[in-house]
Amino acid sequence: MNQSNKIFDGLGRVMNEAAGVADGVRREAETVVKSQVQRLVADMDLVKREDFDALRELVQIQGEEIDALRQQIASLKGGAKAK
């Protein structure tokens, strides 16, 4: 009985060590994949979200200004025809 306990203890230690190694491999793989993705994104020269949002806001404001100017032009043209 004592011999089988030693076998099971040894088997348990081996399995714990294997689980630790597997976890280390998983973490290393995650690190490699993350660095590759970051390098790929950096190479793609993507726009930052803050820059995109700022530009979108500027375009929206300019669109509203253009609409207001068009209305002014239309009212001026309408006033010129009335003369």
C-alpha cells in the first residue's frame, strides 16, 4: 500500500508540474501574439480613436455651418428676385 501511495504522490507532482509548465507556455504564447498584433496595428498606421472623434465633430460643425450659409444664400436670392 505504501508503494502505491508513493506512485500516486509522484504522479500528482508530475501532473502539477505539467500544469505549471502548460500555464507558462500559455502566458508566453499570449505575450508573443499580443506583441505581434501590436506591431501589425502599428504598421497599419491606423487613426487613434480620439483623433477620429475630434475630426468627426469638426466635420459635423462645418456641415451645420454650410447648411446655415446655404439658407442665407437662398434667402438673399429670394430677396433679390422680389426687387
